[in-house]
Amino acid sequence: MSEYLIVTGLSGAGGSTAATIFEDLGWFVINNLPPALIADVARLATKRGEHPEKVALVVWTSPFLEELLPAIDQLAATGATARILFLEASDEVLIRRYEDKRRRHPVAADGVADSIERERHLLEPVKARADVVVDTTELNVHQLRDRLTSLFASDHEATMQTSVLSFGYKHGIPLDVDNVFDCRFLPNPHWVDELRPLTGLDAAVRDYVLAQPETGAFLDQIGHLLDLLLPAYAKEGKSYLTFAVGCTGGRHRSVVLAQELARLIEERGLAPTVKHRDVDR
């Protein structure tokens, strides 16, 4: 039985790039597929003697967008694994990308900004159903490849794929995460002269953060929360789960706590990937 990934989202958010990335990862990719043909593609795949194990169907805004969710439901009703990857970006970045390329936005409205706003509204039900949302606002092509590779490159397993991200609040809260932990209540190594130039990946900073009495209590509470959340998410059939840990700059406390959070998740039988978004800023 093939595994289907529906790749959709806002126009200009990186769909064409994502299609190329999935091809490189060995997926069978069909780009610009009308939603009404999704079920037909599935039927053709099952009739083949050697049907592809992983199929990425790239679907973007069209006059038939309202057919997308019913088509996905129809596909899932056949017993196939069908997931949704939703790509988005900020209005400012989308406007700049369209201005740079001088392309017409596929949604008709009074200017690019209005077109983007209308498309967001049209896609709200799809985004609400997405298994994973990736915000490409601050991602270049190589970073998007790394993000999608971390999510989809490994062989399919029944276990939930988890990831942990550290970030700095002054650089913005990441949008494509499920749970956010704020560790700004901990003493900041930035104000310790010898620790300031280091990061949470250095032993001295790690030892400083973990030596705070509040840190141990915080991690204990997170452990209890994971005992509740991880089985509940798995029971609900969630395939991808992302945790984020934030501090002021994203270089010290959040990096240490993200590493510790990943360790706690590993102790509960999962294998999270870890990214430190702002550690080099």
C-alpha cells in the first residue's frame, strides 16, 4: 500500500521547491494535480504490479480547491495512509517573492496583498487538517531541504516523528510547532561575562543552566507533561509532533533545555531530531 503525502499551502511558500526535494528523497511526485484526480491516481497506483511506496501529490490553489478535503477523505477511506503537509510564509515574504518573480497570483483580487489574504481564508480548513505545517518565512532553499528531510527522509514507521527546536523570542516565535516552552524565567548566562560568547552547546553554559534549582523542577514537570501528551497524540494518530523551547536570544538557555527535552523524549521511546534556529545569531 502506497503512502500519500498531500503537499499544499500558500502560493509562493515553496511548493515547487518542495516537489524537487521530495523527488530527490525518492518519492514519486505529481505536481499541480487537480484534487478531483487524487482518487484516480490512487487507483492507478494500486493496480500497478510495482506501485511506488511513497507518493507526494502537490496541490495548489485552483478553482477546484474546495474539492481537496473531500478528495483526501475519499483517499483515506480506501485504507491508504494520507497525510497533509501545509507550507506557509508571512505576507511580507510572499509579497516580496511575487514582486521578485513578477508573477501573477493565482487568486484573483485587488493586488497581491489582497490575493494573499483571500487565499489564506480559503485555505484555513486545509491548514486546520494538516499533519504538519512548515513556515518557510526564514528558510532558504537549503534550510527547507534540511527541514523536509528531517521530517520525511527516514523510512516510514508506525511511531510518531518528533522534533525539538530552540529559538530566541527576540527573533520571533516559530509558527510551525505544536508546543512551546518558555525558559526565560531561568538566570541568563548572557549576563555572565565568561559565558556570554559561548552557546548552550558548550559544557560551561550547559553546566550553568542545569545547576539552577528551577531547571530541575522545570524538567521534572515537562517529563510529567510528556507522559500525558505523547501517548495522547499517538492515540489521536498524529504523525509529526514538534516542540519548541524559547529564551531571549536563542543561544544559551533554550539550547540547553532543547537538548534536555530531546533526551526526555528519547527516554520515552521516540527518536527526536533537534534544531537550534538562532544559536549562531
